Amino acid sequence: MHEIVCPHCGKAFKIDEAGYADILKQVRDREFESALHERLEMAEQDKASAVELAKAQLAAEQQKAAAAKEAEQQKAAAAKDAEIQDLKAKLGAGESTQKLAVAEALGAVEKERDALANQLEQARLAEKASAELAAAKLANELQEAKAKTSSEILELKSKLEKAELEKQLGETSLRDNFETQIKAKDEQIAYYKDFKAKLSTKMIGETLELHCENTFNQLRATAFPKAFFEKDNDARSGSKGDYIFREEDDAGVELVSIMFEMKNEADATATKKRNEDFFKELDKDRREKGCEYAVLVSLLEPESELYNGGIVDVSHRFEKMYVVRPQSFITIISLLRNAAQGAMAYKKELALVREQSVDITNFENELDSFKAAFGKNYDLASRRFQTAIDEIDKSIDHLQKTKDALLGSERNLRLANDKAQDVTIKKLTRGNPTMAGKFAELNPGESPREG
């Protein structure tokens, strides 16, 4: 707490630190502002004094400069007047010299002017003469060029007329030629349309067959010298195909066999047939004639993108069956033939196995025949020996030894027959692995019987 005494009434009062600080701040602010105003006033007075002093100094310097300048101007004016007087004297003296030099220069210039004028006149005359000569020459050249151009124009016109005439003749000839060709084509088209309209369905089919046969015969000598390609005339099963193709190798093993059916129809046919209408019958003919493949050469469904795209494999419906257009007739034969040539080694091996199987079967048949014949002979011999023994027993006792011998023979024959009956394939092939292997291949699930 601080105690403050009022300067006016002398009364003392206490205030806290904050109030005291506030009052002290107010007193200090007032003293600061008062001191600041005093200093500002002093600065203004100093500034005014300095300005007045500067003005006085500037006025004195300006007066001094003006005096110095005026002295210099007077001095310069005197020097200038002297120079002017000197120049005037020199000018008066040089006017005559200048006039003389001007006169001389003027005379030389006039002489040069006259010479240049003469040269210019001569040049003009020469240029005029040269121009006249050039104009005359140019006129002659123009006349000659005009004459030459006229002749060339006439010649070009003649050539142009001739070319135009030849062009017209060529166009006329070409037009007549094309019209003649178009007319001939139209007549040919009309002829074939009329010919096709007159054909029966059978004749149309036979026409396609003839086309395929002629196409094959053209290549028979070079591409298929050992092939068989003839019409199928065997109708014992109730139906037949159109053509059969067969080819064998040099050993007589069949390389490939194809049953062909050709189908076509007239454009005006009311009920249009489809290719698949003939698949079943063609497959039946293939199986009955023992052919490996079946091919339908067809002009049916002419708008079908499937059949127009080339060779169509329909094996998903009928085994080893294809549909082709006539232009792919030779192609399908070549493809099937080439594929069959790749399998020829397997066919030869199969044929060899079949021959070996036949040999083994013949061996078994001969063995069975031997067993049957031997058994039959044994029965006959046994009955005869028994009859002889009975006769010997009845008639001759002293032949007992012979009887015993014959009985011994009978026993031996019986043993021989038992051994013969006990003969089996396994015993015969024992020690012969080749024959054992062949019998095992023929009867993989069976083993030779034991005796």
C-alpha cells in the first residue's frame, strides 16, 4: 500500500499497488508529453533558424556567381568582337579568291556537262538505232514464229482430229465388242438356263457325276495310277452309292476306300433338299460296301456359308463322313489318301499279325485233327485186338505168351493214347518262347490247359 498526500487540500489517502502504478503512469505520460512538446518546439525553432541561415548563404553565393558570370560574359563579348572583326577582314580578302575559284569550277563543270550531254546524245542515238534494229529483228522473229506456230497449230489440230477420230473408232469398236460379248454371254446363260430347266432331276445328278468322273480321269494317269474309281452298281442291299474309290499298295494292302454320293438339283425345284437328308443313307452304303470313308459331293444349299467355306467334317453325326463342293472333289481324295499313307505302317503290321493269327489257328486245327484221327484209330485197333485176343483164348491156349504180348501192346497203345490226349499247347510250346508269346497274344485272358 502507498500513501499519497493531496497537494491542494493536504489530505493523505492510501492506494494499492495497481492504483499507484496507474497514477504513476499517468504522471509519467503527462511529463513525457510535456517534454516532447518542448523539444518539438525547440526543434522547430532550430529548423527555422537553419533555414534562414541557408537562405542568406544561398543569396550571397548567388550574388557572387552572378558577378563572376557577368565578368566572364563581358570578357567573352570582347573576344568575340575581336574575332568578328578578324573574320570580316579575312572574308573581304577571300571573296575575290572565292569568286575566281567558283568561276573556274563552273567552267570545268560546264565543260564536263557539255561532254556528258554529247555522250548522252550519242548514246541515245546508238540506243535508238539498236532499238530499231532489235525491233526489226524481233518483228522478223515474230513473223517467223507466227508462221511456224501457225503450221504447228495446223499440224496439232490435224493430229488432234486424227486422235479424236481414232478414239471414237476405238470406243465404237470396244463398245461393239463388249456388246457382242455381253450378248453372247446372255445367250449362253439363257441356253444353260433353258438346258437346266429341261433337265430332269436324274439328269442333273448324272451331270454332276459325269463332271466328277471326268475330273478324276484327267488326273488318274498321273496322280492315281493304281486307284479304282467306278460307279457302284451293286444294289443287292436295296440301295447303292454313286462311286467307290479304292487304292491298294504294292503288297495288296488296302490304302484307302471312299464311298461317294453326288447330289444336285434344279433351281426351279419346288421342294429343296438339304445335305443332311442324305447322310443316313450314305453311311449305310459305306458300311455295306466296306468303305472306310463317306463323302457327299453336293450342290445343294447353295447359299449356305458352312458348305461354301470348303470341306465340312460331319463325323460328329456319322463316322468318317465329309461334305464338299465339286471344286473340292480331288482335294478330299488327296487329303484322305495322304492321311492313309501315314497309317500304312500300322496297317502292314496289323496284316502281319492277322497272318500270324491265321497260322496259329491252322496249327491248332491240325493238332485237333491229329488228336481226333489218332483217337479213332485207337478205338478201331482196340476193338480188333480184343476180338483177336478172344479168338486166341478160345482156340489156342498155347498162344498165351502171344496173348500176353498182345495185351502188353494194348497197354502200350493205351498209354500212347493217354499221352496223345494229354498233349496240350502249353506243353508243345514249352521251351519255345516265340510260339508261347503268339498264343498269349491271341488268348490274353486264357492259359493253355494242363494235361
